[in-house]
Amino acid sequence: MKKVRGKSIFITVCVAPAVILFIIFMLIPTFNVFKMSLYKWGGYSNNKEFVGLNNFKILAEDSNFFRSFQNTVLLIVCVTIVTMALSLIFAGILSREKIKGQNFFRIVFYIPNILSVVVISAIFSAIYDPNNGLLNSIIGIFRGKEETPILWLGDQKLVIYSLVIAMVWQAIGYYMVMYMASMASVPESLYESANLEGAGKVYQFFTITLPLIWTNIRTTLTFFVISSINISFLIVKALTNGGPDGATEVFLSYMYKQAYTNSSYGYGMAIGVVVFLFSFGLSAVINFVTKREPLEF
Amino acid sequence: MNTNKLYKIFIYVALFTLAISIVVPVGWVFLASIKENSEFYGNPWTMPKGVYFQNFIDAFEKAQMGEYFINSILVTALALLILLVVALPAAYVLARYRFFGSKVFNIMFMGGLFINVNYIVVPIFLMFVDADKFLRNLGGDGFFLNNLFVVALVYAATALPFTIYLLSGFFVTIPHDYEEAAYMDGCGYFRTMVQIMMPMALPSIITVILFNFLSFWNEYIISMTLLTKGSKTLPVGLMQLMQAQKAAANYGQLYAGLVIVMLPTLILYILVQKKLTQGMSLGGLKG
Amino acid sequence: MKAKKIVSLLLVATMATSLLAGCGDSKNDAAADNSASTDTAADTAPAETQDTAEAETQDTAEAETQDTAEAEPVEEQTLKVAAFEGGYGADMWSDVVAAFEASHPGVTVELTIDKKIEDVISPAMKAGDYPDVVHLATGREAALTETLTKEKALLPLTDVLEMTVPGEDVKVKDKIIPGFLDTLATNPYGDGVTYYAPMFYSPCGLFYNAGLFKEKGWDVPTTWDEMWALGDTAAAEGIALFTYPTTGYFDAFTYATLSSAGGSDFYNSCMTYEDGIWESENATKVFDLIAKLGEYTEGTTVANANNDNFTKNQQLILDNKAIFCPNGTWLPGEMADAPRADGFEWGFMAIPAVNAGGAGCSFCWFEQMWIPAAAENQDMAKEFVAYMYSDEAAQIFAQSTAIQPITGVSDSLEGDNKMFYSIYDNGATAVMGGFASTAPVEGVNMLDTLCGTVNSIVSGDKTVAEWQAAVEEASDKLREAME
């Protein structure tokens, strides 16, 4: 009897602070976001007008919003595929091959992830500079100096992929280290017996490594969706501010523009609600699609 | 044999390309921070003409980077402390005990992963506004806004879902034998948690510290909103150095500021990078 | 409904007449002013404004000066002033505040000044802690001034205009250059009530390297035909005709060309979202003109037309890679540290006339000062706004080349700055005021639609017809939100 009481006190003391903090600083504000999405409010005065689902109705007809939706989805898809592929390959190389300076590469690849977005945008401004940028200078060696420069941040069809490069550059090390960690726990004996059977390295990667770290990949996919929405906003805000002419507008940057510079706070919050539901739904879909029987080893 | 050699060459080329694409731009920021203002127009990739250390002195003296630096350290350290004190026991209990509501709490924190700080920051701010108004009506003084401690509290709270997710992922994997043995020896719940489980979780804890240090240190949206006058954190101070239109830019100070922001994270990362991999392989991210 | 229309027509008419007198007359008035340079608009005002208010002016002015002299007890007051730190620097503000404190015993001014003042004050404003006076122009990215206007959270300044300038015996409204108080940039609702006090005006036009013209033996174009011809000549030498910092600078450019294409009535119809106005013949001329200019725009401009890199576009002028760049008088200060081509010399001109034989035009940009309706210390705030038009304050501002819209102030300028302010002397029309303020419309942003799209026109991603249709659509939606 005494023990049971002691246990419940212990549980309460441990869990209560986290739950209280969570409710006050995350649950209630999120609830307010949902609530405000039903109002028309400029952000300063006291005239809040309840408009029901009107904000969502306008949203459904707002072509600028759809553009930001498209851009966000495109970014998520491209960045996810490229980053996943590259970080898996590099993780595979670094954990399976005998590489000189393996430690050096592991440390260096992670560095972009620790940089502030302000630093990243300064770096990519200098890389994408049309005349003196690093990228155009290197390309210029191959195609001659006289060609018209490639406008990495000016060409509306190209600029979104310029952002993809920046985002991949930023994320690759993080996921690589994460995959390396789980690859390290794949038993060496599996590879040894595969070697005896004469299986090639690429074959081993697909038949042993990938299936065994599949659960890890699934988890990271969910995080990917969440963090891509966030990072794309930060990078867009610092690098292009949604331009040229809305070509790189994403969910959250559009939300900011509406809520703070177009005096439509309620409308902005309606976008916030859509972002929340979207990331939730997408993660659920990913979770469902990638479901496999977990392999034990 | 030959294909094997080609394969090796290919691997090294790939590794070096990526490494260079990271080292060169980061090194460039350091070099740019010692350039004079007039060197920032034109080609960004020219070498600095000399070492212009005045940028750093200006950044500290004119742009108050020193003060912002201390604020940043204070907020980050406080937030980490609060986070660990709150999240560790919660993660441990949620992972290892079944009790009334434990499932709801687990789902709640998982759902919290999908809440984006960028849209809840203003509701949080408005909440503080109301709270401050209430306090003033009681004759007191505003407490919640412009308070570094409150900012740290908000940082910690918004980092809870991810941290609890990461830590409980680790705690789940520990066999129950450890606790049973501890109870046999007459250890209470608290002692079991603090003396037996926490040390085992150390690599995961270090990972959590590093991840959160990075996000707290680089965060600017919350601190910009909640610290409205006087005290600022480093990234917010930096944003103000960023050029504003219709005013002459101070590139030298800006890049010196970028280096000041970047250095602590680089140093901390290099110090704990070994533990990072270890912590990840033990932690919940293993899946 | 009908009455409203008549009022707005009248308004437009007054604007039309006064616009001509706008920024431009600094020189003309100077002549009148020179005779007694310490004496201010008091002399010139009656000559220009013959309304009935004049007679009362003298009496009330005297009464008020006596009032302020005697009845003002030394009372401890704190006035919270928030000011945008623009290209003119922060020092002039601390000097003006010091002078204000010296002339108003007992008043302490708490000055907040920042390059991003909206980020600094708006959180506190949401918290109900308002500054008493704010100096912040419209047209900024964060649009704080516009937001408060849309929210009807500003104090009307009608009585400030009737106040006597502290330390002088002239009314505020008589000191301000005529025309400045009749625009949508001071009366945002178009109802004749002034909410923004006009501050620091600056003509916008096209900047170029005068040295380059001398070197090549080119003539500065005065019509668009000459402009295109110059563009072709220069293209042969690898120099582009045109560049722009960001599309944000097309507001001034479009305003000026609209006015030049259709006159000021037409311009005001555009600014008040009249039905079909953006698809009219005159508007089409402007759209086509900008589209053609797009063909002559330097190739890398679009890539750098963002907040991070816009100085690279401005640098093109200094490097002789592009000839013209639309901007305001702050540009030389902004680029003061930048390296430049040999023999570089700033040149500045109004935008050539859109119609053959018409007058050139230049948008007269000015900043605004306003009082939030929620300000605590409104009386002292009004006093402060009135003080901005005193000779004392104007002199301090002018030392940093910030020119108050007071007759004769720009005469004290020297060198390049003198040239910038003489842009209207060659017969160019001054255009003032921007879009009328409306209730917020979700998802519709006129400036984004009108100016932001220029990037797409230059890069060929959108056609002029699409652009024009989008502007008309935005205009339709905003018209509905006007009251």
C-alpha cells in the first residue's frame, strides 16, 4: 500500500513539470492559433471580428497560397530524396570502408548543421553571386567566360533548386551521422558471410545495411518533414525573402507576410493551422507507406 | 583489382568534394571578418588585403556584441538546465512506467513534435502581455516580457517534445533487470533513477545537450519577440547588423558578428563530437 | 454615396493644383525668402493661401504663444519618441531631442532609435505600451505604419497643423510647403484629415554616372525615344541601360510615370482603385514602358534584387556596367564606401515624360511622423511634432542632409545634394502620395502585385497582360475594402 502511494508520488513529481510546461507554452498557444484562425484581426486594435471559416474559404482561392504550398511540397520532396540518398551513401562509405581520415570527414560533414541560418545565407549569397560567385566561376572554367552567367537566385525556374542545394548542404551531415550510428550496430558477421558468398559491396548495401536500418530511416523521414518546413522558412527569409516575385515563397514565409505585413493576423493563423495539419497528415502517410516488418538481428 | 582501385578513387573524390564544399565557405566567413568595409563591394572571393581586426573591436564596442554574448550564454545555459531537470525524469517515467494517462501523455508529446515554434510564438507573446497587464493591475510590475529567465523557460518548453522523444527512446531499450536489482538492494525510485539510470543515459544526455545548445544558441524568433527592449541575444543583435536598405551597411562588423556567433558552437561541437555518435546510436533515433 | 463622390472629386482637384506646387517650389520660394532669411513662411504664406483661415491665424497664433509662454508650468514629463534610423544617421535625432528638451523645461524625451524600429516597438505596442511619437515612413517592408492606419489606431493631426511652431509665431500648416498636406501620404483615408506629418522629403529619380556621359560624349536623354536610342548605343559597348536595386523601388518609378502618362487626376484615380483604371490606355502605356525597360535591364539584376544583395545592383552604376538606376537621394550615402570607376560623378535626373512633349516627372518621397491614438502623452507629442517644423529643428536635420518640407530649407545644401533637390527646376512635375489605405484584405497586397511582378516581366516569366490583369484584380478587391 505504501509502496503504491510512493510510486504514484514519484510518477507525479517526475511527469507533472513537463506536462505543465507543455500545456502552458505549447498546447494553449496552439489552441489560440486555431481559435484566431476564425477571426479577422489586424494585430493591434481590439476589434476582433469572428468570421467563422471565412479565412479558410479565402485561402482556398488564394493563388499565392497555392504557390507557396507547391514550393513547400517541392522542397520537401527534393530535399528529402537528395539528402537521404547522399547521407546514406556517405554513411555507408564511412562506416564500411577503410578510409584514411575517416574521423576528419565525419567531423567536417556535420559542421553545416551547427551554423546559424544567418551564416548559411551569407555563404550562399557569395556562392550564388552571378558574376563573382563560386559556382559560376567554376562553371565558367568549363563553358567559357563569355557565356551569360547563370542566375541562381534570379531565374524563377532555377531558384527553388538553388534553395534545395543550400538545404541539402545544411542537412546532410546530421542525417549521415545518424545513419552511421545505426549502421554501427549492424553485426559484422552478416557482412562477413556475404563476403564469403562473393556478394558485391553495392549488393550488400541494399540487402543488408538498408533493411536493417529501415526503422531508423522511417523515424528520420518524419523529422525530415517537420524540419524541412521550418528550415525552408528560415533560409528563404534570409536568402530570397520569397522572391523573385514569389517564386520561393513557402508556407511559413507566406504566413508571416500575411500575419505581419498585410495586417491579416487571423488569416496568417489560418495558414498556420493548415501547416500543422499538413505536416501531421504527411507524417502519417509516410509512416503508413514505409511500414515494413521490422527485421531483428 | 583495378575496379577496386577506381572505386576507391571515386570514394575519395566524393568525400573530398563534399569536405571542400564545407571547409571553403566556412573558412571564407572567417577571412571576410578581417576585411575592411570597402572590400565587401565587388568580388566576394578576393583575399583580404590585410588583417583588419578593428571589426571585432567595433562589433564588441559599437554593436554591443559583448553584452549580447553574455545574454546568449545566460539564456542558453538556463534553458538547458531547466530542460534537463524537467525532461529527464519525465522521459524516464514515461518510457518505463505504465500508469493512468501515460498513454495520453506519450501521444501528447509526440504530437508536440508537429507544433512549429514560428506560429505559436505570437500567441505566447500575447499570453505574456495579458499576464503582465494583470500583474500591473495588481500594482506589481511586468514580469514576463523582457525577462531572460522567461525566454529560457519558453526555449525549454518548446524543446520538450523532441528531447523527451529522444531520451525515452533510449530508456525503453534498457532491460528491466537493472531496476529490479536496484529495488532488491533497497533503492527508492528516485535513487534508482538518479544513481543507476542517469549515468547509463549519459551519452544520450550529451547528445540532447548538444542538439539543444545549437538550437537555443542560434534561435532568434522567440528572443526577438519576447525581448522587446534593451537586452538582446546574439542572433537578434546580428540581425540588426544585417544591412537595412537606405542606410550604409557595416559589413565588417556583420561578418565579425557571424564569427562571434559561430565560434562557440564550433568549439563545443569539436569537444563533444565523439560522444555525439555514441549518443545517437544509443538514443531513440535508432528507431 | 453621391456626396462622398463629390467630396473625393473636390479632393482630387485640390490635390491636382497643389501637386504642381509640391516639392518643386523650393527654389521659387527661396527668392521670396532670401530677403529675410530668418523670417519664415509667415511672409510667403499669405501670398499663396488666400483662404479665410488666414485672418484668424494671426490672432490665435499670438494668443497661443502667450499661452505657452505663461501657462506652461515646469512639470516633469516623459515623452517617448521612436524614430527610424535611416541613411541620415542617428546623431541628428539625439541633437534635435536635446534641443527640444532645452526649450521645454521639465520634459525628458526617451528616444528609441533603430534601423528596424518596427521590430523594436511593435512587440511593446501589442503589449499596450505605445510610444508617444513615432517617426516611421510608409512603404517599409514590415508595414507597421500601414497596419496601424488600417486599424484606425492613429491620432488625427488636424490641431497640430493649427498649432504655432514652438518658439516662433507661425502656424505649422503655414510653414509646410504647400501641397505636402493634400496627399494620400499625409491623409491616408482620402478624407482630408491629416494623420501623418510629412518629414524629410527627397526626390526620387534616375541616378547615373555623369562622368561616363562626358567620357563617351553622350547626351543625357530627355525623352524615352532618346533613352531607347542610348540603350542601343550603350549595348554595343557592353553597357546596359538600366538596373534597379529591388522591385520595391518601382513604387516611386510607377507613381511618377503614371502621373506623367495621365496627369494627376488619373494618378489619383489609380491610387484610389477606380474601376478599370489599370486597364485604361494611360495605364497600359506605363505597363508597356516598364516592360520595354525590362528588355534593357542588366542581365544579373533580378538575381541580386533582394534584401541581401541589392547593393550589388547599385554597384553596377559605379562600375559603369549599367547607366540608370531609380533611387532616392540617400543612394550616394549608402554607397559612400564603395569603390567606383575613374572619373565617377553622381548624376541625377527626373524620369522623362511618357507622352511626347509632356513634362518629366519625379516622385517626391517623404517620411512620416505620427502619433498613435493610444499614446499617453498626447499633448506633449503634438508639441513635439510641431517642433519638428521649427527653424531650429530643421537646421539640425539639414546638417545631416535631411530636409524638412519647409520652404527654403533645401537652399542650405551644397554640392551633390543641391543638385538632387534642384531636379524640379527643369520643369519636372512632383508627384506625391501613394495608395489609399483600406481595411486589410486577406491575401491581397497591391505593392507586391504592382512592383514585385517586375522581376517576372524582366525575366520573361509573365506577360504584360497577365501583370496588368493581376493589378486590376487586386485593385478591384481593395476598392471593395475602401470605406
